[in-house]
Amino acid sequence: MDLVERGLAGERLAIARLLTQVENDTPAGQKALDRLFPHSGKAHLVGITGAPGTGKSSLANRLALALRAESGAKVAVLAVDPSSPFSGGALLGDRLRMKEAASDPDIFIRSMASRGTLGGLARTTAGAAQVLDAVGFGWILIETVGAGQSEVDVARLAHTVIVVDAPGLGDDIQAIKAGILEIADILVVNKADLEGAENTLRALRAMLEMAYPERHSDSGNKMERWQPILLSAVATTGEGIFDLTKAVRQHARYLQESGGWKHREAERLRREFELLVRDRLWEQWKERVGVKQLHKISEMIAQREISPQRALADWGDIPKNDEHD
Ligand SMILES: Nc1nc2c(ncn2[C@@H]2O[C@H](COP(=O)(O)OP(=O)(O)OP(=O)(O)O)[C@@H](O)[C@H]2O)c(=O)[nH]1
Ligand SMILES: [Mg+2]
């Protein structure tokens, strides 16, 4: 049996190797993804995002155990660290935070670090999720630090987005919160055991009421848009995890019944294809223009001698390949 077949048979070491190939974006990894694709499309992807240290890993640990116990499906956790080019440091802490889940043979935990661009990370995360989906994980939890673009990327990737907040983070992240509300399907105020949790909860409730006024008008329309669920939790003790798990399953059911699940899948795959094409075209263009010339063009733009638009007009076209006409 080769690596893909062993992965499909559920062999953990093979799955780990496949993930490494995908993370490194090797030709073998791309071939593997192609072969795994027909087996994918069943998993429910749950994004967990929020400011650093709010308790995302601790919650992921609890949620993984609860989903595993309740649904019987296998659960995978992907911890994505966009700030670090190495997965070493984050991994060590995550191993501690997720040690109960890590010792369960039906829960698979993996840390991924950024290689190169953020867009690259989004793509390899999507690839990793596809591997885990294909080899039979019914739930895939994707943890990422809410640091700008990364939570938007995870929101595009996931079916259900959990945004984690905690008391005492200060006002500077209020701006993030405003943007984050739009992507949240479930909002968790973690560290509810700490002082100030009530205030955080109240502030978020007020923001939700402003963003979703129809929550309070009884329209009787069954196909209403999803109203984000607001919860509090203490990840360290497990308080609130039952309700969080219930909310995740409720949102999954909502997506299935409303047709939103299929829609998100289609949109996600379309976008993945677009990113692949863009990457390929950029590589082809660089190859044609050459490193030296690319450097010269970049320098001229940096010196404001020419505009990026002018550079595109002058050098942007890739000559047509006659074979494909
Ligand atoms: N008091 C209290 N501490 C908590 C709670 N949940 C997590 N912690 C602690 O908060 C710290 C950060 O928890 P993590 O789960 O690593 O948080 P994170 O959001 O994954 O952190 P990053 O991945 O580094 O952004 C750890 O020391 C946890 O033990 C909670 O509900 N209450
Ligand atoms: Mg973490």
C-alpha cells in the first residue's frame, strides 16, 4: 500500500506524512490531494479564532473530546500559527493544552506554521483539512489567532466559526471585535471565572443586538438568517462546553437544512481553484520575465519611476501557448 492508501485506511503515521507533504506544498503532496479529493466533502469544519491567549486551544481540547463522545465521529484539530515560521514553539504549548484530546486515538492534533505568505498558509490549511476530511475525520477544528487576515481566511474555509473572547483584553481590540462579529456563528466569552467576564458578555450582547435587530422581532419566517449564539465558558474546568457543543451541532444542522452547507462548499472549492490558478500564473510569469528583470521592475516601482499599472501593461502578459489555442 502506498501513503495515500495507508492514510485512507486510517494509519496515523501515514496521515501525518501526508500532512507534511501538503504543508510543504511538494509535488507528492499535490498528487496526494488529487487522489484524496473524491473521498473528501463530508467533514464539518469548525474555525476557532480570537485574540492571543483567550483560550482557543483549551476550548478546542474540550470541544474535540465532547464532539468525539457525543457524535462518535473522529475529530481532528489543526492549530494554525500565522505568526511563526516554525511549528515548534506553539506546538509544545498546544500539546499541554490539548493533552487529554491528544491521548485519544480517535482525535488527531496537528500544528501548522506559516510558510512564506499568509495566502500560502490559507492554502496549505485548506489542503490539510482536505486530507483529514478524506481519511475520515467527521469534525475538523481549525484554531487560528485572530490577527487580521487570518480569521477572514479561516471563516472562508470553515463551515462554522467560533470567535473566542475573554475579559480584560482592553479597548484596543474593540476594532477587531467589530469586524469579527460579521464572521462569528458562535461567540464564546471564555475565562468566565475571571473578573470582568460579565462586562465582556454584556458588551458583546449589546453589539449583537445592534447587528441583529430582527432577533427580537418575531417574524415567524423559518428560513431566517443565522443569529450568532453567545455563550460563556471556562475552558479549564469544562464549564459551558456542553452548550458550546450543542451550539456547534445546531449550526451544522442549520447549514444542512438551509442549503448553506452546499453553498459554502461550492464557494470554497471555487476559491481554492482560483488561488491555485493565480499561484500558477504568477510562477509562469516570473519564469518568463526572469529574476533579474523582476527585480528591476520592482525597483522601478519602489522608486516611483513607473506605476504598478504601467508595469502590468508593459510586462504583464504571458505569451499565449499555441498548443492550447
Ligand atoms: N482562568 C482561566 N484561564 C484559562 C481559561 N481557559 C484557558 N485559560 C488559560 O489561558 C492560557 C491561554 O490558553 P490557551 O488555550 O493556550 O489560549 P489560546 O487562545 O490557544 O492561546 P494562543 O494560541 O497562544 O493565542 C492558558 O494558561 C490557559 O490555562 C479559563 O476559562 N479560565
Ligand atoms: Mg492556542
